[in-house]
Amino acid sequence: MVRIITEVSKYLIIFFMVLYTVKCFTVLKPVKEKKKRRALNVQIFYVFVIHFLCYLTMYLHYKTKEIIIFYLLQMVISIVYMVSYHAIYKKSSRLITNNMSFLLLIGYVMLTRIDFDLAKKQFIFASIMLIVTAFIPLIIVKCPQIKNWNLFYAIFGICFLLTVFIPGLGMNIYGSRNWIGIGNFSMQPMEIVKIIFVFFIASSFEKAKGFAGMMKITAVSGIFMLILVLEKDLGGAVIFFMVFVMMVYLATGKHSILIGGISAGVVAATVGYVLFKDTDMFAHVTTRINAWLNPFEYIDGSGYQVSQSLFAIGSGGLGGVGLCQGLPTSIPVVESDFIFAAICEELGVIFGLCLLLMYISCFIYFINISMKIRNTFYKNVAFGFTICFIFQVFINVGGVTKFIPSTGVTLPLVSYGVSSIVSTLVIFAIIQGICVLENTDTNKNNAERSYNQNYVKENNSRSKFRDEFAGE
């Protein structure tokens, strides 16, 4: 009986995941508010059905009450958060909240399967951050002066990145010195600084004048990226570089900057690899590139991780082997860098593709918010975070599927990582704040337009009456 329930649940999870993904795109269409609200409510239903089926499967496999308690706690936090958030911020986006909650729940499911202790730790930190980040939209609306703090962003961001070089505080993990640790607590400064970096560029654009101003922004941005290179955090450096190039392109509208910037980045990466591939400075980078080029040749060493990832995705197939039926723990660091491979193995490639489409729907919605907001500063901020978010997804999934070399970047809201969860929830909260601001301005403009139209109509009516009266 247990086997039948597990097998049926596997296909129901895929079925409802497909339906949820379709709704992600249908709600983007311009439809009546009532129809859109109904679609978003149906989305929530799909989320909780998938979540329930996943934990039912794991309970039947492990038969422990802890899983039931953990499931119920997630349900309570999710429902309370979604209801209270939209009660407070009536102009916020329910699609963003739905996707954010669903991605967190998928992360809890996979981490429960891989390492229950990590799942509990992730849940605690994420729940705390949901409360903390709930105040961010209010700050966005009430504190317009944050666009003037470019000097603060530059100094704070650079100094915080440099903390990894402080003896006793900085930590070397997997060849990169990009962590700091205090007691049992550790974090990546880069995850927080990438938020500061976007604010720095957007704020600097507000004050930049001509070519000289742009050179100052480029020089300071170069310092951010140079520090990341010295930390040997090349994944972070690539994200910063792409955010910088894309934000400058948005501000200037010049295609030459986009093409030239990306070309310069490719050339710099190639030259750097040729110069340093035989040195100890970036030995771990050379190892990862060799594993990317031919993982099966190095399957007993550096290529083991990528090889196991490809085996997992291949063995899962379209429908997956089912939760608790695969071997995700055979992939090193599966809970963070390679969690997408575990998802494809146990939940199926179809589920994995739907997950990517969900990320793309977030990307499209973020871009829409960036296009609609009239405030130039927040337009740049929204666009910068959109690029940061989607490029992080690309780097993670690209490394897992051997499309690009693995860089150690996490999958937003799904992978384990306190620093990653904190930064991504902050980004989503900032986007929500900009959405609230845009919807408030739109309603205000519509009200003013309606008032002006009524005023003109009333004056025309009075003029017509006066003309008729004068004619008589």
C-alpha cells in the first residue's frame, strides 16, 4: 500500500507542478483583477498539495513524528506570512510572494530528504528573515533619501568584503577565502555586498555627470570585483561583472557597452586562465575547468562531483525515481551547489524544468516592475537585482548540468546556505517595495487623471449651458 501511495504521489507532484508553472505565466497576462486573484488562489492550492504529497512520501519512508511536526510548522509560517503580508501591503505582488514561498518549501523538502538538521537550520533562519524583511517595503516607500548614499555604499561594501582577510575571522573553504566565521556562525560577505553593490551603482548614476562620472563608477566597481578575485571567489566576481555591465547598458542604452563589456570579460577570463593555470594561486579553478571539460576522465578525483551530478539527472529521467528512492548524498556538497541534480533525480527532469520556468517567470515579472517604475533610481535597482537573481540561477544550473564550469554559487531560496537565503529574501523584499511604490504612484496618477477628466467634462458642460443660455 505504501508503495502505491508513493508512486501515485510522484506523478501527482509532477502534474500539479506543471499546473503551477502554467499559472505563473497566465497571471502575467493583462486580465481582470477578479480572474487574476482566482488564478493566484489556485496557485496557492497547488503549492500546498505538492508540499503535502512530498512530506507524506517522506513520512511513509522514514516513519518519524518529527517530519509531521516540521511539515505543520512550515504550513503555519507560510499561511501566516502570505495572509499578513498582503493585509499590510495591499499593493504588493502576490505572484512574487507565491513563488518565493514555493521555492522555500521546495528547499525545505529537499533538505529534509538530504539532511534533516540542515533543513531545520534553514527553516529557522528563513523564518526569522521573513519577519525582518517584512519591514523593507516600508523603508523603500518612506525613505527616498537612500538614493543619495552612494559613498556609504562604496565604503561599507568594500570594507565588508575585506573582512575575509582579517586573521582569525576569514575562512578558506573549497579553495576560496570568501567566508568569515564567528564561533559556530559563518557567512559569505559577498552575498550581502552584492545588494550593496547594486545600490551603489544605482545611486552613483543619480549623481554621475558625463564621462568622468562614469569612470569613477567603473573604478570603484573594479575594486569590488578585484577583491572578489583576490578572494578566489570567481563566481561572485562574474555576477558582479554582469550586473555592472547590464546596469551601465540600461543607463546609457549603448549596445557597444553591452557587446564590448561581455567581450572584455571573456577575454580577461581566458587570459587569466592561461596565465595562472599552472600556478597555485587559482589551482582550484584549474581543477574545476578540467572537471568541466572532461569529468569522466577525472571521475576518481576532481570530476567526481560533476560526473555524479550527470548520473543523477540521467537516472532520474523525466519522471524521477521518487522521493527517498535515489542517491542524492552520493554527490558532494549536494545540499548547496548541486541541489538541482538531486531535484532532477528524485522529482524528475520535468519538475526541474518547471522549476527553471518558475525562476524565469520571476525574472519576467521583475523586469516588468523595472520597466513600469518611473523613478530612475528604483528602476536601476530593480533591474540590477533582476540580473543578479537570474544570472545566479544560470551559473548554478549551468554548473550542475556541465554547461559551464561549477563556481560554487547556490540556487536561490532552494539550496542550503544562510547567507544566500538572507540576501535573496532581502532582494525579493526590495522588489516588493518597489512594486508597492509603483502601484501607489499608478493609482495616484489614475486618480489625478480621472479628476482632471471630470473637471474638464464639468467645465465643458457649464460652457455649453452658458452658450445655450446666451443664445436664448
